Amino acid sequence: MKKQQKDKKVKKDRREKLRYIREVSAEQRGRILLSCLTGILGVAFALAFIYATKRVIDTATGITDDNLTHIAVLTVVLLTAQLLCGAADTWISTRMQIETGNALRHRLFSRLLQSRWNELERFHTGDVVNRVEQDTTAIVTLLTSSVPAFIVTSIQLLAAFLFFYFLDPSLPWLIVAILPVFLSGSRFYMRRMKRYTHDIRNSDGRIQSVIQESLQHRIVIKTLEQGERHLDKLDDLQDMLHSQVMGRTRFSLSAHMLVALAFSGGYLTAFLWGAVHLSAGCITFGTMTAFLQLVGKVQRPVFDLSRLIPSVVNALTAIDRLLELERLPAEADGDSIFLASTPELELKDVTFRYTPDDRPVFSRFSCRFPAGSCIAIVGETGKGKTTLIRLLLALATPQEGQILLIPAKHPLETNHTVSPQTRKNFVYVPQGNTLFSGTIRDNLLMGNPQASQEAIYQALQTATADFVFHLPDGVDSPLSERGGGLSEGQAQRIAIARALLRPGNILLLDEATSALDPDTERLLIKNLRRDCAGKTCIFVTHHPAVAEACESIVRL
């Protein structure tokens, strides 16, 4: 029973991988076919060139009475055609690599952005970036290089076999006898290489995670004097990677040495066979020359096929890792729901926990936020203030109860349960520094790409971010990663201005004034009460001054 279940799982996994490959290669199948045809044409010209050189030598030695000039010109033409096919194939492959890579990264990035917030939190961002960059490259190599190469080299092997048979019907069967040994050895080789590659890719992801996280928190590392500890952590991971890579290299070198030994034996066999037959007068010198060239045309495809195994293994491992991200549940799709007037917000008997084993953050929690009210949410750390914001934004979904947007009384409007489609009704300012690299204008336009200059200036004024007007480049001042170039308080006010450009009528400010001095904080709240009159303002805060400025307080 267990074996049947395992076999069923393997078959299902195989079908899923094939489906994934078909999907990501759909737009490039025409070019993949063209690349294969170009390669096959190159093989035809290469074999024709070998036959032409045989005729040239036979004509030069008097075995045949062909026109030497004509045969020589034909040889040059065939060689030129072979080179042109190679150049065309390189052009097609390069274009396929770029376009397939771009499309695959776009597809994956889109899936990540559409996935549920809490599902993606299980992965470290460094590991995710590693998968987006490195694993997509492995799949692109499979589709644009390995697959065409496999088809072309297989046809080259078959064509060389037939050419061998044309020259001497007895020797080609040696190739047929060797193939089963090669195929059985390649299966063992692939299994071992897949294990090595999977471990190496995971180590790569962990190393990138450590580097990325350390650079993001380098100030903390400096002030805690933990630089050496983080370097030691990186060294330990790199030592593990070194051991894994060297283990794979030793195994790969052993396999390649066996292949090289077999090739050398094959060439020696062909050479001695040709020498014996030449001395016996059974073949011409031109035939022996063609025969030795054909040995290369047989050995090269076999060698190329063996070299394809690591790239196939890399791609299979990459598909497994990317499918983990592709399988992440996506948010519910649908048309955006925007309420022109400020709705009332109501939570009814809401129960929520992050995982089934966690204690409930909320248990049958109910609360009302009247339209146009200004309310503070306060409570001890860990009581669920930020979780409440996530529930309102439908980043998390309650296990029980409802969260409703209740429109202003209108016969055509009904209540709406909060969902990803209702986010347009909210204006959210998260905790901490949430600015992106670019310019201040770039960051502001994320709130509303169509915002006018006047709207931008008004949002900055309301957010007490008028310091921007005094910068040398104003709103076009450049920012580095995480708003580098601004203080924490300045970055916070830019984030508030960005949010104010959103069209929603419910403002959610999660510790949005934590980095502001008391005077600036009071001015900001005053501006919000004045310029956002009629909108609902919900402050998550630890500051008593903010809570006192609100109409009511919700204690968690």
C-alpha cells in the first residue's frame, strides 16, 4: 500500500512538473522548434562536409575522377553554411533566454505579489530572491539550451550511426551495445546529482538570507558589536556549501573521467580498425579520414548528452523549489469595491488565530467605528493592535465572525464583508520605514500614480512634510534603500503623505507618529482632523497625546 501511494505521488509530481514546463514554455515553443531545426540543419551540413572531404581526398589520391575544384568549392560552401547555422542558433538561443527569463520572473513575481500575506511569511526574503534569480535561470537553461541540444544531439547521433553504417555495416552496432550501459549509468548519475544539487541550492538560499538580513540590520550589528559573529555564521554556511560543492565535483569528475576513458578507447578502436582495413586495401584513405571525423560526431553527442544531465538535474530541483512558491494560496480575485461615501466599520464576534495551535488573538471580539469618527486603539504589546489592522485590510481572515463595511444609507448599496477587493476604501500607514529607493515623487505616486502636482503638495502639507520643499531637488530628491537620506521622522511623514494620496475614506495609522517629536505630532493630528474631515481615522498608538486627541478609545 505504501509503495503504491509513493508511486502515485511520484506520478502526480511528474505530471505537475510537465504541466509547469508546458506553461512556462508556451510562448517560446516556436523559437525552440526553430532552434532545433537550425541545429539539425547544422548537423546535415556537418555530415555533408565530412562526405565532401572524403571525396576531395579520394579525388586527390586518384581513387575517383571527380573535378577537384568543384568538390573543393562545395566543401567551402558546406563549411560556411555550417558556421552560419551555428551563428543563427546562437542568436535564437540568446533571444529565447532573455525573453523566457523575463517572462518566468514576471510570472513568479506576480504570483508572489498575489499570494496571501501570511503564506509568504513562511519563507525568508533572501531565500525567495535566490529562487527568483537562480532557479529561474536553471529552468531557462533547460528550455532554451538543454531541450534543443538534446533533440539536436540525438539526431546527430542517429545520423552519424547511419553514416557509419554506410561506410561499414559492422562497426555501428558497437554503439548500440554501449547505449544501454550509458543509459543505466545516467539514471544513477541523475539521482546522485539531484541530491547534491538540492542541498547546494538550499545552502545558497541560506547564505543569501544571512547576507541580506545582515545588511538590512547593519546598524544593529554594529551597535551590538556582533560583526564577527555574523561573519562566523556566514563562514559556517559557506564551509557547508564548499563541502557540498566539492562532493558533487568529485562525483562529477569521476563520471566524466569514465566517459573520457570510454571515448579514448573508442577513438583508438576506430583508428586501429581504419589502419587495418587501409593496409588490407578494404577502404580508401578518404574513407578512413571520414571515419575518424565520424567518431568525433558520435562521441561528441554522447559527451554532450552526459553534460546535459547536470543542467536537467538543476532544472528539476529548481522546478521543485519554484513550485513551492507557485503553490502558495492566492488572494481571492475580483473587481475592486469602492464606496464613494465614508462607510461605517463593524466587527461582529470576530475570532482569529494565526495557526490552529496558537491561542486566539481575538475571541468573539466586536467593535464599531462610526463613519467620520477619530478613534485610538491602545493596549499592551502583543494584544493584537497590528493584527486588527491586518484583519481590516483582509491580509488575514478571521476564523469566525464578520468584518463589515456598512455604506451610508442608500437604497442601492449593501453591506460588504472586508476582502482584498475592499482595500481601496482604506488608507494605510504601516509601522516603521516603508519607503523605496527612487525619488520622493516616485514614493508619493505609489499612493496615486495620477496624482497632480497640487495634490502632492497638499498631501505633503497635511503630513507636515513641507521640509521637502526646501530640499535642493524638492520632490525629485533621490532616496536610497529604505528612504536613506532622510531621518526616521521625515521618512514617516513621507509615508503618511503617500497614503493620503489614496482615495479611501478610512485612515489606518499603525504607530505612524512613533518617530515624531510632540510638537510635530500634535500638528500632524490637527492637520488630519482638518483636511480629512468626514473620513474615519483609526490610530494604533502607544502615545497618550494621540489617544487624547481622538474622540474615543478602543482598549485591547
